[in-house]
Amino acid sequence: MDRNWTKLSVEKLEADFQRSSDTHLIPLPLPTFPDIHLYFKDESTHPTGSLKHRLARSLFLYALVNGWIGPDTAIIEASSGSTAVSEAYFARLLNLRFLAVMAKSTSPEKIRRIQRYGGECIFVETPGEERETAARLASDLNGHFMDQFTYAERATDWRGNNNIAESIFHQMEREPYPIPSWILCGVGTGGTSATLGRYVRYRGVSTSIAIVDPENSVFAEYYRTGNPALTRQGGSGVEGIGRPRVEPSFMPDVIDRAISVPNAASFAAIHFLEEILGRRCGGSTGTNFFGACGLVAEMKAQGKSGSIVTLLCDGGDLYSDSYFSKPWLEANGYDLIPYLLRYQRFYEKGLWN
């Protein structure tokens, strides 16, 4: 590989990082839980609009320093959308061809954003076929398969270097409960939960890490059973999180709780959050909120005070044609009313179960 090109490429990625500010930590006051403070780490403010911006930068740096990509290397990724948007952004920065392999059900707005950055979209009929198709395409083109599901947990420096865990703890320093009782996130690749879990152990703090998992995904069951052969048919139904098989980057030994979440609960949550948080969020943020509500209620029942941090993964504008569309919800059989009433009861009366 051309070492000078690699050096210049790393410098471009580092310059892009210097131009970006940190993402906000947004408190959500809970009137009926005055001694428990809930925060959202708003990852939608990254240049490409999601949590995956951090991962994409790390994956490109990892591939560059390993000598896997050069000035003429096509970059191929298997992605449900957000990672591909961010990787298309960085590929354009380095003037590299980028191809994203994804399910046909991917959000139309995500597809438009990938193409806006110059990326090409390759569709598979069945969710779960993306990785095999991407690997085959990389071989055919003599390109590099970025493979987020394998490399997410090792491409990010879990000890710090402004990763998401270090950022959370820095931003919490002046809060009433600076060491969170829980940090909670969804799992797509497993990279974020691995970074969080390793970091709290490295720092020696008492924070517990929880993951949330949508309906048609294997991660929560894998955490409970340890069976790596688990599989599902099709996608999880919540873009960006959940997988039909156990991925190499998921590290179950660094998390403390796995919470299964019905998809209708995830979608109802983002409609509820639009009212009380004042912004539209993506479906995975709704999954996070459902899990956070359960942890808040558990802490109150145990007589505990403290803080919980979760993630606002991306903005809701990506999902105007799906999660925020009444015809789409009805066509897919999602009744949000029972969960909307449950969130309202939680918020106004402090009741969860």
C-alpha cells in the first residue's frame, strides 16, 4: 500500500474529527421520579446524523493503519442504513468508491443519503443475506469488505480517546449523580455495548451496562443462554439494532442485563418522546426508552436514587414513511395505543407494570 496516501488519508479523517464538536447530553425530567435522573446522549447531531458516525470513522482508521485499503480500493459494507450513510461520507472524503449492501426494506431516506454522498446501493431480498453478499462483492471487485459486525468491537479504543463512554462520563461530571447507575443501549454490531462495558471496567466505576433487543433478534436470548448458534428469519423490524444471528462483535461478558422489547413498544415510545422531549427520534431510541423506563421503575421500587444514561441514536426524519406513518403502522399490524397509555401512566403517575 502507498504509505504516503495512507498518511494523508488519516490526516483527512483526523481533520474531520477536529471540525466536529461533541454530541449533547439531554436530560429528560421525570416528574414522578425526582430522585432518578434520565439522560439521552444525542448522537443525531453528528455530521451524518447518527451514532454510526463514530463507528464509521473508527472502521476507516482501522482499515487504513492495517494496510487494507489504498487509493484505488472499493469499500463494501453490509448495513441496514446508518453505518452505510456514515461510511459513504468518509469514502467520499477519501475519494473512494463505496457500495452498501442492504435489505430492500431499508428506509428510503437512508438510501437517498447514501447516494447523496456518492455511495451505491445493492439490495438483497432477505434480511440477513447482506454480509455474504458484501463479502462476495468485495472479492469480485478486489475491494475491501469493511465488515462492521466483526470489527466494531476492536476498531474503537475502549480506553478513551473521546469514545462515547469517555464523553458520557465527562459530561456527567457536574450532574447530581455523576456516576450513572446504568448506561443502556441497543445492539446492532455490538461495538457500542463492548466499548461501554470495557470502559466502565477500565475506570473501575460501579455503572452497570444494559442492552435492549427488539423482537426478532438473537442478542437477548444469546445473553441468557450462551448459545452461539441462535438464528432468526428476516430482520428485527427496528432499523439499526437487532440481528438474525450472533455477531462476532457482541461481547456478552461485559454487559449486566439484556432486555427484550416488543417492536410496538419501540414505535410508541418515539411518538411519546416527540411530545415530552420535543424532537423526533428513530426506532432504536424508542427501544432504549422502553428499557430505561423499566430500569427507572426498578430503581424506585428498590428505594434507590441515581442516574441512567441512554442513547438518542438518530433522528426521526429518516422514518417519516414508516414509524411515523399511520398507514405503515396499520399495514404492519402495530397497535401503539396500549404502549402510549403505558408511557403516559409511567410519566404522570410513576407506574410501569
